[in-house]
Amino acid sequence: MDMSVYFNKQHLVKHSYATTEDYRVRSDAWESLAQQSISEWYAAQLQDLAFENLLDAGCGLGRFSTAIARARRVDVTAIDIAEPMVEATRQALGSLPGKHEFVQTSIEDAPFSDGSFDLVLANLVLFHVPDIGGAFKKLADFTKKGGHVALLTVDFDWMSELNRFQDHALLKLGFAHDHPALTAPVTNRFCDANIMRYAPQSLRLIRKPWFDGTMTFPDVDGVMNFYTHTMRYKNVAMQLGNDTLRDTAREIVEAYRERTGSLKVSSSLYLYVFEKR
Ligand SMILES: C[S@@+](CC[C@H](N)C(=O)[O-])C[C@H]1O[C@@H](n2cnc3c(N)ncnc32)[C@H](O)[C@@H]1O
């Protein structure tokens, strides 16, 4: 069983985002269970920048480009490797002011000329891409001189409680402690600890505000609903082919609530904003 590769193989990523349901469940929780709406916070962070058009690379449900387009008129080009995500963004942008274009493509194969955009967004996507440095450079090349690249990036502790619930459950189910399913989450490929290693020379970091996205779930069902819509859960559960992981994880979540008196899950982020030299 190869459980380690799920996040960074493109065909698997494409499969995982083949419907919007999983990502919608997770996004709704991020929006509603943190102290503040992440998409409104995000748009406010970029409010002072000058831009008339933007590229949303790996747009997902379009939550960030839509939040920006609600706050000001902007031409949006949205791309994603998965067609249902492109469609979801088309619907989210609806008739908001501006000219909007939608292209199903990977970042790697995206067809834009250098200097096409005032602002390029690449939120929570580069940890999925096999060649992170190559894709990051492409995004920088698409940006106009003096323009900006904005990347929402996970904190190292992102989902740490959920990851530990799963590791704990897998150990209880008899997995070896060094089984690949228990190794570090692949979001760590590109997170706050190592992002600058991949930043191209043409970009200068101008700020990196932090967002406290800690989610406080009202009950164990809420945690389980979120958890069973994560890629990390689905990858292993699909290969086990039964409900043992879900049931064991549930016992662990219940014990966590009894011990700590709450159901908090870390999901904090940094927004890296770069200027194109
Ligand atoms: C975690 S979601 C982030 C979506 C959105 N940017 C957000 O922050 O809500 C990752 C998205 O990246 C897309 N994706 C994964 N690999 C990609 C690639 N190589 N090129 C373009 N999109 C990709 C997925 O289909 C998915 O919609």
C-alpha cells in the first residue's frame, strides 16, 4: 500500500478535486468556525495594492478571488487543474463587476505570456505541485514588474490535531510507527518553515501577515464530518476499504474532548505578499 504519495501526484490531486464536495465541506468550516472570515480578511490584506486584473492559480471554489471582486472591480482569470473547480469559481464570481475568464489547466501548462497580470494569487496550491520551484517561477513570470504575488500558505501546525488523531488511530489499528501513512503531512512540502527556499529571485517579500484560523467545533460529529472529508483520511480509508479508521478516530476525538473540554483544531495560515522586481 503506497499511502505516502497522495498529495503530490497530479493525477491523484486531480482525482481528489474531481468533485467539489470535499473542499466545500472544509472551506465552509474554515469560514464559519474561526473567529473571523478568512476570505474577508484576505481581501482586506490586499486592499492597499494597485491592481486591475488578477490571476487566481489553483482557484478551487474561487473563495479568495470572489472576496476581492466583491470589494472592488477587478478582471479575474481563474485556472485550476480540475474542471469542477473552474466551474465552481465561474458560479461564485457570477455577475460581479469585471471581465472574467476561466481556463482548466495546471499551473505548469498555463498559457499566459510574461507580465500578463498585476496580481497573481496562488493559495494553498503549491504543496500539490511536483516541481514547486518551477511552478513558483512561472507564477512570478506571469506577474508584471511592480505587480504582486500573494500566496496563502499553511502554518507548520496546520491540522496538527487531526493529523495526530489519525496517526493515533493507525497505531491502534496495528500500523507500524514508521509506516508511510504516519509520516509528516505533505502540506509540509511547502509551508511557513520552508517557503522562502522556493521563492524566485525576481520576487521580494514585502509582508507576511498571520491569520489565526483555529476552528472550534461544536461537537464530535462536526469534527468527524470535517475529518472524513480530508485527503489524508480518504487516502488511507479508501485503501483500507472499511470503516475501522473512522470508528477508531472517533473514539480518539471523544477522548480528546473529555480530556481538554474543547474541540479545537489548528488551521492557521500566513499570507506571503511578494513584489515583482
Ligand atoms: C487546497 S485547494 C485550494 C483552492 C483555493 N486556492 C483556495 O485557497 O481555496 C487546491 C486547488 O489546487 C488545484 N490544483 C492542484 N494542483 C494543481 C496544479 N498543478 N495546477 C493548478 N491547480 C492545481 C486543485 O484542483 C484544487 O482546486
